Amino acid sequence: ESLIASLEIAAVTMVVATTIGSLLAFGLVRARNRLSPVTNVMMLIPLVVPEIVAGVTALLLFTQIGMQLSLTTIMLAHITFSISYVTVIVRGRLAALNREVEEAAMDLGATRMQTMRLVVLPELWPAILAAGLLIFALSFDDFVLSFFTTGESPQPLPVRIYSSIRFGVTPTINAIGTLMLALSLATFALA
């Protein structure tokens, strides 16, 4: 049950954070206004804030608004924490793209949407895929945010392992830990 909960949390976090982060990266690179430098700095704040601060803040927010701690609160905390990672990865790739290729596609009759779909997105897919896989691995292994935002049941796998270790290390915990390590390494390697 905990493994399924962790996989579900990681999958939802991956899809939502990758989508929002990619759109944010596109907006930060392409929209030039006087607030761009401020927005760029604010986007980096989650990367430099200690995770325990983010966990406590998420817990306080959810309890203050009366939200019951559950898998939804874990997903919301993970998504909020992960968007910056996606944005940094995709923004780096997007900034390296040659704008002349897009302009050439529009000169040849493509609309802005066609240019985005046929020229920009194929160039961004490696960065988007890598960011998504990285977020999956980070979310699957995350203990701190999960610990502070989890409800009673089902607990994500890292929280469940921590709860079980307090009563002694069993071969089951060692096997699960090895499985988590292998899955995380495989995901990072794939990314």
C-alpha cells in the first residue's frame, strides 16, 4: 500500500510539476518585462530553502486552511517544491534554442501554435523528459516533505520505512530500501 502510494505521488508530481515548470520556463525566457529579474529570483527560492523549512511551512499552511492531511497534501507539497527544478532544466534548454529556426518556420507559413508544436517542443522534449524523470525520482524518495504533510494512511514508502526502523531493522526493510535505491538510480540514469 505504501509503495503504491509513493508511486502515485511521484507520478502525479512528475506530470503536474513538469507541465507547470515547462510553461513557467517558457514564460521566463520569452516574456521580457521589468518584472522578469524579480520573477527569475523568486523562482529559485524553493531551490535554496531547506527542505525542512518547506515541510513545516506546508504543514502550517494546510492546518491553517483546515485541509485534512492526506495524499493530496503530499502531492501539493511535492509539486510546489519540484516546479523550480523543472523550470531550471527546461529554461536552460529553451535559452539555448535558436530563435531563427522558429522565425524561419513562421516565414514558411507556420502559425505560432504550429511553430511551438512542430519546432520548439521537439527540441525541448529531452529537457522536459529529463526534468520529469528527475522529479519522479526526487518525489519517490522524498522523506522530509512527506513526513510533514502525510496523513494517517496510507503513508508513503519513505515515511513507512522510517516508522518501521524505529522498532528495529528487519530483512523486509533492507529489501525495500534496496528496491528504492535501485529504482531511484535507474530513474536518475534514465534522466
